[in-house]
Amino acid sequence: DIFDIEELQKLIDSLSKSFEVGMGIRSPKGDRLIRDSHFCDFCRSVVQKSPTGKRYCEESDIKLSANTDEETQICRCKSAGLIDAGIRLVIGNVHIATILVGQVRLKENELSEDEYREIAGHLGIDEDVYFEGLNGIPVMSRQKFENILSSLKIIANQLSQLGYHNLLQKDIIKSLET
């Protein structure tokens, strides 16, 4: 309750479209704090239709959400072979949330067609359906992805400061009411 959730949702939806990445905000335990913004339908309409894909997707999100070591963590998602990242939101010294960024194909880290076929088979997804969805995700350079993450880190830092000030104001108002 330190952020206006509706406005935060609008911000994440807009950033997701502008940067052409999927985004969400999760608690350190992996609970959704807002609705995920899917830039494309691949994960939701293809990968997560598979019970294994859905489970792997959640496991990847929980792992990224719990990151306490790095300000930003980049990894390959367990379910689809795409690249994901997590950017911590910290108020004071407390990790309150993580901005998840995903559904990214990087030129420099692209899997081979055979590796993608193996993933589709493991998930029990028809290869044609898998590749049709996968090909709807634009391929970007690692540099562009790092630029996106850099911009999101700045926004995360601003959100952290806003949250801190909102907490202070809340405490001041409480003390005046008593």
C-alpha cells in the first residue's frame, strides 16, 4: 500500500509495449503484485498451456524474484529458453519487490533450432505451434537489452525512493492522528 497499484500497472504496461519485453512485479517470494504485462502471447498462449511449461515458468519467476545478491540478474528461462532478468526494488535495505523482464531472444545467445525443438518436445508442445509463437518474438542485441535494463534500473531506483517517501509520509500522518 505504498504505491498506487493502478498507476504502477499502467506504467509497467506502457514500458512493456515500448521496450517490447514482457514485464511484471513480484514480491521476493514470487507473488504477483500486479498483473503481468505480456508483450507477446508466446509464453501465455503456448508455453504456459503445457503443465510443465507453466510450472517451469513459475519456478523461474520465483527464483528471479528472490534474488538478494545482485541489483540485476539475467538468466535463461527454464521453460522456453528465452532470456529473463530481474531488477530488485529496495526500500532502505529491504528488498520489497522485483521487476521481472522477459520474453527476450538475444542474437548473441540464441539457441539452435534443434535446442528449441528439444524444449518443445520436453514441454509436450507441437513444434509448429512452438516455432510459430517463438518467431513472433523479435530478436534483439545484448546491447539493446542491457540498455532496456539500464533504463528500468533508473525507474526502479525512482520507485524505491518514492516508496520510501510514501512510507515516511504514512508514518507522519499516523503520528498526527494519535
